[in-house]
Amino acid sequence: MEPTSARPARLRVGVVGAGRVGAVLGAALARAGHDVVAASAVSQASRDRAEALLPGVPVLPVDEVARRSSLLLLTVPDDALADVVGGLAVTGALPRGALVAHTSGRHGLAVLEPALRAGALPLALHPALPFSGTSVDLHRLTGTAFGVTAPEPLRPVAEVLVVEMGGEPVWLSEEQRPLWHAALAHSANHLTTLVSSSADLLRAAGVTSPATVLGPLLGAALDGALRAGDGALTGPVARGDAGTVRAHLEVLARTAPEVLPSYVAMARLTADRAIASGRLDPDRAWALLEVLGSVPR
């Protein structure tokens, strides 16, 4: 591998998996002055994405991508990562001294142990961003947190790579990564489901443009939650309005029964947090919890 200093020298970057994440991060590293030398892509969508974001970069088999790289980005699904790393190590495709970085939120360095034994230098760099796989993501990377786990000697290299891509490193231990990933999935992934589900309910209520209604509402709610946490809670659960919540349950049972379990689960969690934060008087909470408890789990 080329020597590193405060800023890694120009690296030969290989991308294993030109999906939504890999193609964008490869483009970000190219923008920072590194040389993207190869990418792997199985589906036609991945090939199209590589052509759009990594123009001129050859699409090659995984082992050939690895052999050409001094920085190998493994941007494959979590459940496939161990097999990919093991296969590369067994075939001897990993150049000694090459940086091998995966972008899994769940995994840390342990999954890269076969690469380490083969002489590679392991990094775990997980960007906290819902990727679209388009050039828009290159702008969104600015200020994005990356969950970073790295051996102590490689921390400066990991930090510079993240900063070069526009991100901000958040240092995590091996043990902290599953909880980090669960927190992000619970927020971003479930938020998408929640918003889409709410938009469907508004359409059923006759609203032709749910985004017009939800945009200001959710923007203010997100801003308040980030600024004040549970102090920003509003609405019938936080007020203990059991009658209103009962009306919600009745209309959801009639018109959108698939939404009812998630509404009840979130209302219960909201009530617990409202009580703990002092927003909801425990005496008023009893009637509310009784209503919520009347719905079968």
C-alpha cells in the first residue's frame, strides 16, 4: 500500500458491490482525488449505477477488483459480508497492506478477521444516510455521521477517509455497533414506513396531497424532538386524552386494521416516555393505558 500521512496518498479504490452505497462512496472518493480502479456489479441496476456514478471504471469480478485495489470498499449486504471476506482471503485476492473497509452498520472488525490474517488493514465505516444511489447523495454526504471502528493505528486514516467523503466520524467500539445500527434502523427505516402509512390514511380521508399536510407537521416534530427530546411531545397520548385515542382505535380498526398494532405499540411507548418525562400525569395515564390495553396484542 502507498504510505499514509496526515492525508492518505492517492489510493487505488475498488468497490465490491456497486449498489446504492458503493457507487456513491466510490464517487465521493474519486471526487476527493483517489483513483477508482474497478467495481463489481451483478444486476443491471448496479451496472447502470456504476456507469452513471463511476464513468469509465471497469466492471470486473470481485477477486479482480480486490487485486487491483489499495483500498477495497465492501458494500455488500450484511448477511453476505462474511462470505465475501472469507472468499477473498481464501483465494489470495487481497494484496498485503491494502485497506479493506466495509460499510455495514451491524458488523465491526471481527468480520474482517480473515482479511487481517491475509495481511490487509481493516476498517468499518458505516454512513448514517438513506442512500438513493444517485448523485444527490454526494451532496447529502456533507455532514453525515459515519460509525467508525478501526484499530488504534488506523484511526487517523479512517478519520481522513470519512472527512474526504464529506462525513463526520463517530467512534464506536465493536460492542457498540449493533445498538448503533438498531437505533438508526429504528429511526430512519421506521420513519419511512410511518410517513408512508400516514400518507395512505390521509388519502383515505380525502386528502389529495398528503405531503402538503405532513411536510410542515413532520418538519416541526423532528426539529422539536432533536432539540427537546420528550419535552417536545404533544398530542392526545401526551395529554392523556383517552377518549380521543379510543376514537382513533375505532376508526383504524374499521378502515386500516393493518395499522392498528403499530399505532397501539407506539402509543404505549409514547405514554411510557410521557410519564417518565413528567409530561403525562400518572393519574390521567390510567384511563389511557386501559384503552390501549383493550386492543389485543
